[in-house]
Amino acid sequence: MSHYSAFLRSYHTKTTKTSGTTSTINNETDENSSIKNLILKHVAKGQQASNNVQTTKGTIRGILGEVGNTNLTTKSLINKPKIVQQKNSIETIIECQSIISVPPPAPPPSTSSNAIVVPLFASTNNSTAVVINQIEEIVLDDEIPSSSDIPAEFDCDSADYLNITTASEYVVDICKYWRELEQQTLIRPNFLSNRTEGTASPQNRAVLIDWLYQVHDRFKLLSDTFHMTIQLIDRYLQITDVSKHELQLIGSTALLIACKYEEMTIPGMNDFVYVSDNAYSKEDMKDMERRMISALSYDLGRPLSINFLRRYSKIVQATDIEHTLGKYLLDLTFIDHSLSHISPSYISACASFLSRYLFSYRRLSSSTSVSLLIEHLWPNKFMSFHTGYTFEQLRSGIEQLGQLLIAQDTSKLRSVQKKFSQSQLFSVAQHSCCKSAYVQLALANLTKSMNININS
């Protein structure tokens, strides 16, 4: 329950002052106002029930509160059958005892026949037997063949055979299915451009994403939840013209839907209303939730770039800090509207290469060319088999991510940079590899090396 310990409404009465007047807000009257309130209320109810002398009691399941089918009787749910006799106002209870007969031992099998007699039920009075003429031998084979014929030179998952969490037998097919699925839920380039005045603009979207990133970080939600939130917002905005005043409601509702899809425990609607400073109500969120899901035809399963990045980091055996830098690059792309149409598998491949390149370039000696470093970081045959992309196909995406990283020094929306400056994330946003001057130099030499290879 401590998963959402931060950014919750206080349970006690709080006082706010506005223009010399004082108003008191009592949160106790707001049912389900926050997860913390729920816990405190149910603890209080449990203590009150234990001190109450009445025998009526209900069932409490933690944060779920009182279950609807509460048991209001003090009798046991399973009782022995009883016969009640009344005589001279004296009540005598005679308990009925059930007698279970012990079945006799099974007779030995006959040597003159191949049939086997199996006693199905036996008692002292009668018995029933079933004759089985054939016995089918069941052989368990632990070797489950993969549906993909993976050549030995491209195999990087056989060592994980005993680790069932990696799904090593099916992971190649799963990634192939992801790449097929992302083509069915494409997002148009610049879908917010040339909209009518008063509707959502790319600048409005960037401010919304930056605010949602803060809310997501305060609620301590999964990275997958935020990635899904962004794709829900973009897919909805590209098919619907909305006012810029509705953007906050759309963003909060998308985050709520993503929480239901990805999280084990989700914040309540009142928490979203609270963080929006009561800009909308619970009923507004319910109505928007119905509108969004209906507009998307209940198709919420678009693959996420974070899942592709995890797969690519495993394939290339990236270090923790390299994987974290890849996550930082992916999160930066959400704010930029011009990158929203790029497929998750492609942008993840670009982030995977650039994160490892920026760290490897620092250790590059004068005797080693950038071309050899590129071949080491992204061997074309191997990576093309697993990702579907060669290095030549990633060139434009790598350049876009590099320019996005350089622009962070002058960006006004810094929620992503602030999060990845934390020590538990290796302070990767403040690392020397992410400084503008270093990134510009590394990208310039990368472009120079690629041009030399093309000319040669």
C-alpha cells in the first residue's frame, strides 16, 4: 500500500485562505478521496468493529473496503445437520453423525486376462467397478520446440531456457508480432498541424505531456503506464478535434485508462481531480473515458517503445546506465510532436544505439575508427534479424534524437530532465555524455564516418 505514498490528499481537515477569508475543507465527507484516506478509514472501521459488543460483522479486504456480500449472521456457514426436539420447554439438540464405510482393498489383478478392474466406489453393502481394457501411457516432454527457426549465429536466448520469465522459446515471435501490430495503429505525422483556432496545438500538447509526466512521477507509476498514456492521447487527438481547454481532462483520463491496463493498484478518480485543482469532476472523467475508448474501438494494445528497448538492451547486453540513457531518450521524444508518428520499434532501436554510442565514443582511441565502433555496436546482420533495421535505416532517427538531447539545455519543459537527474537513475541527465558540446562532437564524427562509407 506504500506504492502511492506521495502526492495524496491529507485525511484531516485542512484550511485554505483566499483574499482574507478562510474556508475549511473537510475531506472526511469525500468518499474514496484518496488511497490514503481509504486505508485510514478501513483501519478505523476495523478498530470500531473489534470494540463493538454486537455480534454483527462484515468482511474487510484492505483497500477494497467492505465487501458487498457481508455475512450478517453469527452462525457458521457450514453446519452439521441437527434435529431439534422440544420437550417440557427444554431444547435438546441431537447431532447427526455421518457414517463413512471404509472400502475393502482392491482384488489382485487376474493373470489370465489383460483387463484391469479399478474399484470406483466401494461400501459394505454394494460396490461398483469399471473395467479398463487399455492403458494409455503419457510421456512428458520438457523440450518445447520454438515456432521460430532461429539460426545458431543469431541465437541469443538459448542460455535463458531455464528462466521462464524471459519466454525464450517465443520471444522472437512475440517481437515479430509487435512489429506487425504497430503497423495497424499508426499515427499520422504532424496530426495537430493546420487545426482550427481554439483547438489543441502542438504547444498545448507539449505542456500537457510535461504536466502529466510530473503527475506520473508523483504517483510512482510504471514507465509502461506513461508510454501507454501518450499513445492513447495521440491516437485520440488525431481522429478528434478537441478544444485546448479539454486537453487536461483528456490527459488525466488517458493516464487513468493506462493505469487500469498496466498497474496492479491505481489511484482513484478523486486523486486525478485533486491534482488538476478541480478543473473537472469525476463525472467528466467517466464521460471522457467512455468517449475515448469508443473512439479507439476498444483497441488499446498498441506496442510500447519501452518494451522494444528492453528487448534490444538484452540482445546487445547493454549496461544499466546505457539502458537508462535509452529510457531518457525515449521519454524526451514524447514532448516533441514531430516525433510522435515514429513507430515504437524504430525509435527504440535509435535510442538503443545512441545511448551506447555516446558512452563508447568517450573511450574511443585514436587508432580505432568510428566505422569499427559502429560495426561493433550494431552488427547489421545480427541486429537486422532481431530488430528489422540496419544501421543505415537508423541514421535519420539517431540524428533527430541527438538534436533533441542537445536542445535540453534551452528547453523550458524540464520534467523529464529533472526525473533523470535523480541518483537512482544514475543522474544520467547530468552525465557528461549528455552535455550539448559532447553530443554535437559525437554526432559530427558519426555523420562524417557515415558519409565516408557512402562515398567509398
